[in-house]
Amino acid sequence: MTELELLGPRASGEALGSAVLKAVAEDFQVDEVLDIPLSGQGEHLWLWVEKRDLNTEEAARRLARAAGVPVRAISYAGLKDRQALTRQWFSLHLPGKADPDLTRAEDETLRVLKQVRHSRKLQRGAHSANGFTLRLTSLTAEHLALDARLEQLKAQGVPNYFGAQRFGHAGGNVHDAQDWAARQALPEQRNVRSRLLSAGRSYLFNQVLAARVADGSWQHAQVGDLLAFTDSRSFFAAGEAECSDPRLAILDLHPTGPLWGEGEAPGSGSPQALENTVGARHPQLCQWLARAGMAHERRILRLPIGRLTWHYPEPDILQLEFVLPAGCFATVVVRELVDLVPAGQTDSPCVF
């Protein structure tokens, strides 16, 4: 599958040039934003960990081995990219135990920056946002055009696609999900099952969003839409009055798309008709997700970019800093600017 098939069309126009992202880990930095006051007491040890070129699951296994506890005693709020420099929270359940010596887990790829006791474990999705610092290198694009596009994205946001990394190389996770859906069966391994169910839901959501980007309705509420605030998982139906809510214009309230699962979506009108059309194209996948016990949820179609700033450390480098809600992808912001190419494959001169 191509990127266009997995994500959908850009909303801001053609790419303005090309660049490399992640030539080194420091080019893609992520900091979890966790708005939870830690008490300093309790049977859970919370760790603020810096990882370089290391995925979250492997970091959890290393911390578990060093602490002498099973992996199930380790919790984290979200998965972070492997090819990146990331800082995120973990918690270890240590009832009746002293703080362990975690130095055996540390090396150039993992450092424990801080540890604090707390009464509860860290729950999945507990972080409110992620802060990003991205360096686009080998940049071949006009600075003035980039500046204008970035101002546009700052004002209107970007389509909240699930990023291509959700789907594996060439969409392999989607192909695997479709194979399992054709048999209406589930993988036995929990991590594989979770990965494929997530890929299937994400693919269907992107199909709905792609259609609304194509017809221009992704930014606008329609009667029958289900609306949600940026940081809320609850939603409500849009009538005529709701479609004129001023909070839509300031990127606080948004139309949503489906995360397929059990039950009927309470939408109506043309938005629901579009979702039904997408579902009808993938009936086995929709049925598979429902039979797996996935609850029907919603995801905002529009992604506001918080605290967006940028500068050019060198003529061929663009550095971006911004904050996104948890579960959203920094790469879909970059996608609205330039095409990403592998390191070593850029040969055009930089223009600025």
C-alpha cells in the first residue's frame, strides 16, 4: 500500500519540497506531558526515562529485569517511536519493596532521569499531550513558502490522520488485519492482536477522513456530525446551532470520525452516510473489529497544533517545535509541508 492509500490526500496543497527526518535520533525528540501530581509515597515507583533508538516495550523489559520484577509489573502511558530521542514515564509496582538499583538497565540508549513514588500505577493514555522538537535536514524548499504554509497550519490545523508508522512497512499491518478479518479469527499473542486491531481501526478512520479532506468538509461541522472537544473522549450530535458554535473556529471543537467497534454510531445525515459507505467497502474488517469486542469510539478529524514555532538553524535545516494531543502523529504535520526521503537520497540544491 502507498502512503496515499493509507492516509489520504493532503489538505494544504502539494508538498513544498523534500527533507530528511530522523537522520539521527536527536532529529526527532518527544517529551510526554503528564498532568498528574505525584505524591512521593506509595507502592508504585514512577520513572522519568530518556530513550534513544529504543522502543517502549524493550525499555519496559530492561527496567523489569533490572528491578527483578515481571514485565506485567511495568506500566507506561503510551508507545513512543524507536528511532527517536524520547522522554516518557514508566511505573513499577513494588508492594513492600525498596527502590531497586536500576543502573543495570542504563546505557547510551536508556537513562533514568527521575524517580518518584506514587499510590497508583501509570495508566495507558494517562498523558495529556506530547511535546515535539523536529529537525528536518537536507531541506530543499523555499523558506518563504514554508513560512506561509506553517502560518496556515497554525491557523487551521491539519487532518488528524493516523501516521504511516501505525500500519507497518508498506501497510503490512493492514494486510495482516485484513487476512485475519477474512477468517474472522484473532491472533493468540496479545501484542500482535492489539497491533492488528489498532491498524484495522486506524485504516478505516483514515478512509473516512480522506473522503472528508477530498470534499473539503473535514474542517466544518455538518448537521448529523458527532462533535468533540480537543481533549475529550465524549461527543455530542450537531444540529444547526452546534454547527455555528464559535469554538469550532478557534480549533477547540471538532467534527469526529469513527473508530469502528460494537454498536451503532449515533450520527446521522450526510456524515453518517459517508461512514456507512466506507464501512460497506470493508464489511469483513468492520465485523471483525466488532466481534473482537472493540467499543465504538470517536476521534477528532482536525488536529490543532499547539505552541507551534520554527526557525532555520542552517539554510537546509528546518526546526519545528509544537505540542499535540496524546495519540496524534507529528509526521502528519510534516507531511503537509514536504515529502520525506531517506537520508542520502537528496541531491537537489537547497533553495531559500
